[in-house]
Amino acid sequence: MRIYTLAITTVLYLCSFAAVAGSGHDHSQGHAAITQAQAESIASKNVARLADKEKIDKSWTAIKASKVEKKSFGGNSEWVVVFNNDAVSDPEKQTLYIFLSIGGDYLAANHTGK
């Protein structure tokens, strides 16, 4: 019975650390920050992936990034890689923003930059 009580106590003790983590912490802290060139390369690969999945037109795969910068959203820094494609007929869809964590993980893509 003592071993059972000790095991249950240990499990509950360890679970309390997981509960403390909660939301609002940065998952990329364990990843080293990538360089601007690495962010551009990773973003280009994600553009190709989105085109392969037909989320965006295939013409995007031939476009090079026009801007790569770090921005802060809600207190967290991210890489924002911007692509411009004049071949797209809708002017509101001619700019594609790829968002990456500082560590290089894909976060999102959109045409608004927000």
C-alpha cells in the first residue's frame, strides 16, 4: 500500500508542473533563432507546399521574396516573409505573407499581413 501511495503522490506532483505551464508561453524558446536567409528559404518552401495543396496558384512558386523582416505580434516576435505576384488578377491577392516563428516553424499565410 505504501508503494501505491508513493506512486500516486509522485504522479500528482509531476502533473502540477504541467498545469503551471498554461498558455501564453513561447513554444519556440527551445529552438535557436534562424537567420533572415533561412527564414526566406523556409518561407519559399512553404509557398511551394501551399501551391502543391492548391491553396494558392502555382504561379507563386516562381516568385522570390520581396521582404523578410521580424515583427512583433502580441508580444511574440515572428518572421514575416512577403511575396508579390503581379500575375494574380485580384489586386488584394497579389501580396502573400508567410509567418514563421523565430525558430523557423510555419505559423500561417495570408494576403493581409495581419
